[in-house]
Amino acid sequence: MHRLSIAAALAAAFAVATPAIAADARAPDTTLSFKSADGKTTLTGYFWNAKRPGARPAVVLMHGCGGAYSASAATFDAATVASQYREWGDRLSAAGYGVLLVDSFGPRGHGGGVCDIPYADRPAKLNEVTVRPLDAIGALQALRKQDRVLQRPVALVGFSNGGSAVLSTVAKTGPMVWKKSAKKPSPWFAGAAAFYPGCGLQGDYDGTWEPTIPTHLFVGTADTTTPPAPECDDRYTEALERQAPVMMASYLGATHGFDRASAGTTDFAKAANAAAKTSALATMETLLRSWLRKP
């Protein structure tokens, strides 16, 4: 377990176009309804079928504070899923994985997201540390009933606010400990990735965060929305000291949301984000093959 520090060749990256979100990235194949492990919320999920027959390994995606939909969406449904998640869904399904994007906010009355709400004023029912992990568990339970997944391995991937939810979900002292009524699906998640998460986790895991499954953090050194230092650095270091299965990729000059085509407001940031995205996608391909076995 070690920290991977990415000092991308930015001069070369300037000559390479930012990896764009494919204009033809397809919409989800199916809309699902399933229960959160909170025991009261019926969630909406969007599923991309693996482009291979039979039951396949799968990936659960947890959206960021902007929600599951395009910022310009007037309605919230499969047709308006944000391009960022369409790209991930399309890319991963083409690689042979089923993909389930969980909408945590729409069913709770905030389909347009909560990024514009001051953090301290955000509704408790959307809490990424204590509520959204229960949505991830509900998604895993739902996939276990899908003919296209069943008992095949499943990975958990989250972005920003959803990345924080991932870190809480996989923690040794996470929802399986403090939510006694939450039944742990079997098999459990095989691996997890958190892209540019907020690692403070509201102080709930200070000095105790330890993932129980292989977990990989992807952060950018120029992220001013959820800066990786010091909190992600501290979480990572503490987990390593406990010999937990954790790694962290830190991308020089990359900003928040570096996997989105529009990320970056300067040429330097756009080049750094392009390099980070290319590296992260390659790393994810390797990780998923390791966690889920070769599709």
C-alpha cells in the first residue's frame, strides 16, 4: 500500500486535448426503484447493462453535491442524467460491467443538487456520512436481485460528496456498526474508489478511519473545493499505519472534478486535468480488473 504521486508532464499535456466526454455517451438502459438501507426512502437508480451477456460484475456510482442530473435539467429522469455520469456509465458498461448510478437527492426533494446551499445548512436527510452510505448499501442489495448482476462482484465509486459517502461506507466503524438495522449484503463490495472526496467526514472518523476493502483515493493538488491537505493526507496516513488496504493518487495541478471535460479555467489547469483524467481512467481499469476479475 503506498501513495502514488503523479507529477504529469504538463508541457506534453498542453499538446493533448482534454479527454472529452463523448457526445454520444448513451443514456442509462433502465430506471430502477429500490429501498435505501435507511428503511424509509425509495431511491431511483439508473442502470447501464454490461455490453456482454449474462450476469456480470458491476459498479455502483455515487454522485456529487450537484446531484445526478445536468445542471440545466428541467426534469429529473434518465434523459437528463449528467454527462459526467453518462460517460462513466457508457465507458464501464463497454468494458463489461453493469453500472448503477444512485440518485440520493431527487427522491428526497433536491434533484437539482445542494452545491449552492451552505454546507452547514444542508438537510440532514442528505448527509454524506450518515445517510448516503445507507443508499450505497441499498444499491448493492438491489443489484443482488438483478439478473444481470446477482452474486457477481460489485465495486463502489463516488465523486466529491459521493466520494465522502464511499469513505464512510467502507469504514471499519461505518454503517454496519452504527446502523444496527442495516443488513450487510453478501457478498459485500469488492473494492472502492473515491474521487476528490471531502475527507473531513464531519469528524466522525477522526483517528479511526480504516477501510475494510481495497480503497483508492484520487485527488488533485489544486483542488480548492475539497482540498486533499490536510484531511485526505491524514486519513490516508492513519489508515496505512493500521496496514489497511488503501492507496491514494495525487495529481499535480489537477482541480476539483478533473474527470469532467469542462474542468479547469486556465490552460495550465486544463492540461493538468487532462493528464489526471487519463491516468485515473487507466488506474481504474486496472483496479476494476483486480477487484472484479477480468470481465
